[in-house]
Amino acid sequence: MEALTAKVIVNLTEYPGMQPDTSWVLSLDSLDIPAEEALGELRTLSRIGPTGRPVPNSLSSRAGEHDWGGSSSSAEFLLELSAGGLGALSATAIDAAVRDVFRRLRARARSDSWGELMTEEQALGAARTRIAAQYGVPADELVVQGAEVDAVEGTHAFTFSHADGRSFGAVVGLLKDAPSCMRVWRKGRSGN
């Protein structure tokens, strides 16, 4: 089944079921490939460890069809990778590998053009909303510590602090001309 909407999530976590310290999210208007091909793309990430053998991981997908006067379909793909299984692989190398897979999946998707770039205010709102949903922190309690714009990539990067001592970050950009929070992370105490 080819999905009209699709979400691809890659989580970097210590153990299955724990809240991830880093997540990459790709939302697509349409994924024009079978689910097995999308899963195959994600499987390549399980082999980015130092030995080339699969790192501990969990890969799942779910699909749905909806017909409430108009039919639609959706798919969600989730890959959880063990942070410990990646050894000394740098955060930059992991990020580059995930972005490469996301680029290949985006190339197989269709979307309508949004035209204009997001404003910093829109990007900030998307970052706060995603961090709140991912880590259960009220969005209005996130204090901006830094903001950067990458004009070449068309992204906004934010770092936030929270009163409990944790820090959070997000990169928001355009994926196929659609605004999306592409990566979120936290530093500080972990939770389930």
C-alpha cells in the first residue's frame, strides 16, 4: 500500500521503551513506495555502527485506511536505535546518515508547494510544540537560549533551557516545501 500521508521517526535511545534523547522526524504528504521499501531504507541505519553489524534496534510500521466520506491512507515507520550500540560514532555522523535516508525517502514523495519560507516565529512555535509532545514539557516553560538560521539548508536551530535543569534543542526546516520539526534532542536527566 502506498500511503497518502506518512511519518518516519528515528529515535536514539538507551533501551527499548525509554524516551529518546534524540529524535528525527520526517512527515510526508505522500510516500510513493511500498512499506517494505521504506522499511528497507530504515534498515540501513541499523548498520551504521563501527563494525557494520546491526546495532540493537527495533523497527516497526503501521498503516491505516480512513473513509469518512473521503478516503485516505496513512503510514508510520518507527526505528529505535541503541545509543550504546553505535559506539564512538559521532553525533554528526549519525545525523548525516539519518538525513541521507530521509533525503532518499523525500525523493519518493509528492507534496504541494508551500512557496514561502517559514518565519523564525513559525519555526520557534513548531520547535516548542514538538519538544512538548516528545518530552512532556509545557511549551511555555521552554526558555530560548540560542537561535541560528542556516540560509543554505533553510533551517532554524533552537536551544532551550528548562527550570528543572534539562536543556532541549530542535532543528526546524522545510521538507519538500512543507515546514517540519526535523530533529529534537534533550540533555540532562532521562525519563521513561
